[in-house]
Amino acid sequence: MQQTFEKVAQIISENGDVPIGDIKAESHVMTDLGVDSLAFLDMAFEIDQTFNIKLPIDDWMQSVNEGKVKSEEFFLVGNLCKNIDQLVSRAVAA
């Protein structure tokens, strides 16, 4: 997960104009790092390209909006990395 974190932190830093040192595993991408939804979509696209996956952003947002999960499940940097690693594992296994 450390390699995933480093790549994701770099993507957040470059696309969200966030100093890399401010990005921690417990940082919420939107509320703590100030990334807006448009910048997050750019990040998601770059994450998809970097890891050769497709982040299920629409499904995640629906789950949050319906109150099934808290946004932290998907949008804390550490949890985002965990979800990326799971998606990569599934893609490799397929």
C-alpha cells in the first residue's frame, strides 16, 4: 500500500495543488485537502490511467448520498489507497 499511497499522493498534489507534505493517510481528500469535485474527477481519471483500473466513483457517491457509508470510507487517502489496491487485485485476477 505504501507504493499506492506515494503515487496517489503525487496525483493529489499535482492535480489538487496540495503540498505533498500535507497529504496523510488520514486526510480527507475534499474536506482536509480542499480538493473540489472537478479536481477530484481529474484525479480519478489519472488514478484510473496510472493503475489501469476504473474507480467506481458514481457507486461510491451514491452509497454516501444514500447514507449507506460515510464519505471517509472512500475519500480518506488511506482508504482510497486500500480501495485502489483491491481494484488492482481484482483486475489482475480477472
